[in-house]
Amino acid sequence: MESSTTPDTPVVSALRDSHESAPPQGERNPSSRPSNTRECVVVLDFGSQYSPLIVRRIRECGVYAELMPYDADEDTLRALNPRALVLSGGPSSAYAPGAPHPQRYVWEGDWPVLGICYGMQLMAQALGGNVEPAERREYGHAMIHAEDAAGIFADLAPDQDVWMSHGDHITALPPGFQMLASSANSPIAAMGNAQGMIGIQFHPEVAHTPEGMAIMRNFLFEVCGLRGDWTPAAFIDEAVAEIQAQVGDQRVILALSGGVDSTVAAALLHRAIGDRLINVFVDNGLLRLNEPDWVEDSLTRLGIPVRRVDARARFLDALAGVTDPEKKRRIIGETFIDVFEDEAQRHAPVDFLAQGTIYSDVIESRAPDSKAAARIKSHHNVGGLPDTMRLTLVEPLRKLFKDEVRTVGEELGLPHELVWRHPFPGPGLAVRVLGAVTEQKLHIVRLADAILTEELRAASLYEEYWQVLAVLPDVQSVGVMGDERTYDHLVALRAIESQDAMTANWARIPHDVLARISSRIVNEVPHVNRVVYDITNKPPATIEWE
């Protein structure tokens, strides 16, 4: 669950009112494809940090893609009717004991397969080639030479700048394969056979490979013969049908925060089941300045009825003295579920709980979709849910990235200001107050956040950034205010640019704007004597500090 941005209310008044040409490689017979099913590519995840990016790049080409664990059950995978498979990179060596390998059906199916980096090495080893440690690791930019401008290299220059990240290389091709490209350190930088098995040692999914998208499109359209007619908007009818199939004639209670994700989920659910949807907005005391009133008013004007529950004391009592961020998230997730189950009892019978969970929540929480990847942090609505929960989850946005959710929101006719608000974490300000959460600390970070947002809006910069936030670290420092020594709190500011929150760059806010923000915070927010700015990308950092 995430929440909305606050309205454009001056913080000065708020301070008074608130305490707070080889032959075509792998061409398939189009007549063998079911005509009434969506084109789908499955990406098998072997633990690469880039695996979600592969999914995104395929979707950007107009083909639906899903991420599945490397050892996905064959029946589960085939239920998606995949037209092609992509094997991600990963940190292992294909020849090492215990290294992750796909099941045999991957090589025996009637689909093209693209192996990227480790995925290429798995392909070589499984099909009779040879993989060995390279004399030196190849990391960073490299130049490859394509042997033929066909297949994945169709219409591209023979020499391509690509991004490499590997310590092993292929020393012998599998039977039936030909070398498609080479580099100074990788004599076999790409390989393929006539059945549509393609391996590439480099990463086309990252921006550091300039022609990466062209190579990905060539695989999808030249090799696989796909149409590329999927859009996030096409997802709507499918999602409505899935909701109706799951819910039947039952009622659903929606955990509504008023943020982009939960609002789009509400619109989808309303279209699917009408007045059998019960929207519950929980005021947990961890929201931004004036946000509960604004959320309720905004959604009511949209014709989305809202039941507002005041659970501020309940959440703050549960968080008292807790400093570990993962424990905070679990407590918040469990408390949310307790509140919603209480509400479900009031509206009984209700058997379903709907959430605005999106794909990045699932991936970062290391849900079952990503066995080989490390958990980054538990999202309270994924990793923080209790095992004893009685309600069945309905998550219509679980397979969409944030920008795709926004596209769906626009297609559903939601207002621009709702669709394009900055993301806000489901645990709210609890993960922007580092250390123990108290009313005073929440008041400090709430006001600092409002000043940051207000000044960026005034400078017409707000929509230039993916997300901005204020953080209250568990740090105090010496300052001088009014000729007197102070020992008080530090506020950290963060603004990032991103397309999907999976990777992000820190935003270059103009210095004069930063100066105004800093001056206002130390003058208007009690118990703050220092402001700093976070200039770390994701990775290595995450967007939020906890």
C-alpha cells in the first residue's frame, strides 16, 4: 500500500494548525500459435540484479513478459503459453557444484531461448559445449564484432559497444551452433542455432549497451516472429476478468491508501464487482501533512466511497521502541491486516482483501517469483503479512511496474494529479524516521517533507522527479542558533529520477532551490539544526533509507 502526495497547502499555516544471413534463427510457424492468447515471454531468474530490467525491456517492446524462478514447474510455466524463454544472468559458474540450472524442458520445448551472460553459459554447457574460467574478468564496456547482420544483429553495424560482466567464457560451441559475435576477451560473445537457441555474453537490457533494445527487438521479432501488440492498457479487460473469476459473487475489502497503486486497484475492482467493493482507508498516524483529509476528500469526489478508520494509536503503540527496519515493516503489515480483518467482520461476510501491490514490491521482497535473488527489503504488503491472515488476497496490479500502473490509471480515466503523484511507502513515515518512532519525530519529518514538496512545486520541479522525501536519521549534531549552542536533529533530503524504481539516479536539484528548502526547514521545523542531501544512486542504495 502506498499513499498520495499532500495538497498544495502552505506549511507556514500548517505549523500553526498542526502539531506536526544465416537463415532466420529459430523462426516458428505462425499457424502453430494460438490466435486467441496473449503473446508472452517468460524470463527465468538466476539471481541477476538485472532480471527485472529484462522483463521491463521486453514489455517496452510491446510483448508481455513475466519473471519466474529458474526452476519453475513446467506446468506452471506452460500455463502462460510462452512464445519464448529468456535466461537471465547470475553470479554463479555453470560448471560449479550446486550452481542453479533450469529444468530439462527448457531445452526441449518448441520455443526460442535467449541466454544472457550466465544464461548463455548454461545453454552451452547443457547442450554439449564447454565453459571455463576466463584468464581475466570482463567487466564494463567491450566491443563485439558480429559475423553477420542477421537475426539478433539485423540492421545493426558489425561492431557494437556492449556491457559485459562475467568471469567465465565459452571455449567450445555446442553441436549445431555457430559463432555469431566475438570480442577481444570472449572469442564466442554470441552464438545461435537454427532452432532459435541464442546465447549472448553481454547484457542488452542495461543502458550501457547502446543498441541493447534493438538487439532485444530483433530477438522478439526477427527470431521469434512476435507481433509486439501488448500495452499496459490492454491489461484492463484481462484484469477485470481475473478479478471476477477469483472473487465470484463475494465481497472484497480494499486496503485503500489513496496512492497511485491502490487508487488504480480500486478503479479496476469497482469496474469488476461494483458495490461489492468496500474501500477502507486507514489513518495510521504515519502519513504526511494533512494527508488523511485530502485523501478522503479526493476519492469521494471521484465517486469512490471511503470508510476512514482512525488507527493512529494502535499503530504507534505497536511500534513503540522498535528500531529494526524489517521488524517495523512486519509490525505495520500485521497491524494493517488486524485492522482490515476487524473491518471485514463489521461488513461480514467478506473473504477477500485487495491491495495495490505492484511488481517492484514483489521483486524487492524476494517473493516466490525470484528464488535465486536476494531479498532487498520486505514490503509490508508482501513480506510483512502474517501467516495467520484469514482473508484471501486479491492483487490485480501484482505484475505491473509503476509506470505501467500509471498508464492503466490514465486509461481508466483517473485525474492527472492522482495518477502522477510521487510514490509513498506503505509503512509511511515509520521508515523515514530511523530508529524508534515517536510523535515528535513524526512531526519533524512530516513538516520537513511538506516544505520539500512545496518548494519543488513552486519551482515547477516536482513532476521532473520520480520521488522526493525527507528522512530523519537517528543522529543529532551541534549547531548554533540565536548565538546559542544547539544539539539537535539532522534532516536528510532525497530526490531521485527513475522510470520504474528498480534503478534510480539522484536528482540534481538546483542549488538555489536546495538553499531555500534548507533555510525553511531549520527555521520552521522545531528541533532541526542541520540539513543534508543524499547523492547516492540505486543501486547501491535503495530509494528509501529503511
